[in-house]
Amino acid sequence: MKKNLATYLLLCTALLFSACMEDGSEEFEINYYTALRSFGVDSVIVYSTTKLSDGSDTTLIKYVNGDNYPFVIDQKAKTVYNPDSLPYGADPAKLTVNVTSDGVAYLYNDSTDVYDLISSSDTLDFSSARRLLVAATGGMYAQEYTVTVNVHQVDPEKLQWEQLQLSPIEKPLRLIEHNGKMMLFGNNAQGALLVCSTGIDGAVEWSEAVELTTLPLAADVAAMLSFNGALYATADGVLFSSVDGVEWNSLGVSASALLAASVEDGKMWAVVDGNIAWSADGENFTAVEALPAGFPTRNVSANCYPLATNPFITRYLLIGYPSDEAAAPTMWGKLSTEEKWVQYEHLGDGSFDCPAIKPLNVLRYDGRLFAFGGAGTMAGSEVKAFEYLYLSGDNGLTWKESAGIRVQLPEELEGSAAPFAVAVDGNNRIWIVSGDSVPTWRGGINRLLFR
């Protein structure tokens, strides 16, 4: 093709000259400049898939403005590309383009081995890199560029899961990030307390499980907290602490339950001598109020996070059961600027209440609350373990089942009765670690994992 390029350009020049001088009334100016000045795409077709109310899949089509994805022209390397990729699902085979250049712009057609004149009205295929030629009208000079249209290859809004190594603990009770590691606590078949760990980056390789000989078997490991560089747990009404999660020491503090801990607010909350109390050092507690009726102390999920409107104010939110026999969870919370805890009442007729499942796990992720866990009921209907993922965007006041196919739990977990523990790590990934030979699952919304 390169051997024929000069002949091809001369032919193009002759055709252009003939067209311009046909009536003898136009002047023809020969231009020897051949730079590509700008390149852009017009409206982009984007396809996506969702589920209808009957559970069937359907394809949606929308159009996005191509001006939101500007192209860069590297005149030295003679390359053209868009640094910000087109949305996932965009069709690069059906694009119309806008090109300005010093000279005439052509696009090489692989199927015909010919350079075609670019028209803004033609639909062009950029599913692979294309050769773009800018030829001077004089026919003696030309510059060739390589145009690449980048498209996101993964759905940025999809909760993507990966299956990882089995944990060495048969009955996981608590998964917690501490000192740069994910630490897993639980029991073996004989009932002994164990701990193992893995790094949060790279491949998951669980360490050998170590028996906890300095923490009583009666310890409420499921409510363990990390605060000020140490781990805390209660056992037989006494508070214990550990730096490494293996060696534990009694603090001699009376505490029947741990509630929540906030790095931003600098406080850890616990039930001490029948009162809700806080501590700034993990040992000295200040009582605030007597434990109210209906306050959650069983299967409690604690979430503490700054307000979106004021990062200097922390919201505490506890969701759990007031007793082992309670049929439905209760929700209590407070702001760091408030002294006492208040119960948050659900809205409406119960259709949007927090799911009454056991065990219940509530995690804050992507600015929302995610709830899932064992079997139970939601809005009066029976649900299986891990059947649905429930979302709340208003701090737990209303809940709904995650719609569509983007944000869902791993299908392999549905109906699983294996014990498990969950957590969100510092890399924006959700962990679900099960026992009884069920693999570890780790997932995250792709948008939050881009680095």
C-alpha cells in the first residue's frame, strides 16, 4: 500500500482540482500542511443489561455525549486516543467522528485496501486501531496517525466477586482489619478459640490458625473491636485487650458488651455496669445513660462514619437484636455532637424495614448500608440465607432489595448454612469468610477499585 501512496495522493489531488475548477469560477489553493488538528466522537451508543420484574433479562440502549470523552493527539508519536475511556457497553463499531485538519483526512479501509474520505455523517468502526491519513491538497505530503478508541472493559458499577482460599477456621466468628491485616477469629470443631490472618493486598494466604490460650472461651469474639491500635473483647463481664490478637490481657474493667468504636471521634462505646459508656483510652469509661429497653446487644452491626455534610461530625449506627429471642432487629444511633442514643423508627407499613434475618450483617460500603446474612424474613416474606442483598441509602431508615444484576451476592452462597464472618477492608473490598469448607469470597464495586 505504501508503494501506491504517492500515486493515490496524486489521483486524489487531480479529482479535487477537477471538482473545484469545473465551472471555471473557483480558485484552487494548494496546501502543503498535513497536521491533524482535532479528533472527536459524536453521540455514543451504550448497551446495558438489567432484570425485569419477572426476573428475565432485557437490554437497554442509551446515548451519551461524546464531547465528555476528549481525544488527545500526540503529534510526535502520531497517535490519537481518549485518556478517559468510553463507558462500559459503548459500541466502538458505530461511531461518527468530527475531524479538523490541515489537509484532507482519510481513513484506511482494511477490507478494500483503500483510504476512504472521512465524512461526519458516516458510521465508522473503531473496534480496533485505525490508520488515519492527512494528505496535503498538493498531493506531495501526507501524515499518518494511529487512532485508538478506548472503551471500559469492565462495568464500573458491578460488584465483582472473586473466590479465594479456604480459611483454616471451621467456625468463623469475627473478621476484622487490624494493623494492615485481615484477622479471622473463630472456633475449631472442638470449640477452642483460634485466630489466623492474611494480608489485604495481593493473593490471600491464610496463616496457620493459632489457639488463643489467654482469652477465655466465653469471650464474645463476634463483637470484637479495633481501637487505638489494639483489639478489645469482653469475657465473663470483663474487658480484655490485645495488640497482636494472640496474647490477651485482662484490663480489670467491668464490661458486659462492646458496642462501637470510631477513629474520627476518638471514642469506644461499651455497656459498663448496666450503663452505656465511652472511653478514649480503652480502660477508663464515662457513663452516659442507663441501658435503654430495646437497645441492641446481640448480633450487633456497628457502623461509624463522618457525615457527608460535615466530616467533623461522626454518625454512630447500631443495628442488631435486643435479645437472642427477639424476632426483629432494632436500630439505634447518635451523632458525636449528641450525648444520648436514640432509637430510629422505621417508616411506612413495614415494607421497607431492615430484614429480620439471623445472623444479620450490616456494612457501610459505597456511601450506603449493605445488609445480608442468614435466613429469616423481609417484609413478611421468607428468605433464604444469602438470597438477597439489601441496600439503604438513608442511614438505615428504609431498605430495599438490590435490583438488577450489577450489585448482588455470589450465587454460590445462596442457601448456605455455613458459619461466616464479614468485613470491609481499607481497599474498598467486601470479605465473606465461611467455614465448613466454603471458600472465601472477596468483592468490590469496580469503580471503587480502579487505581
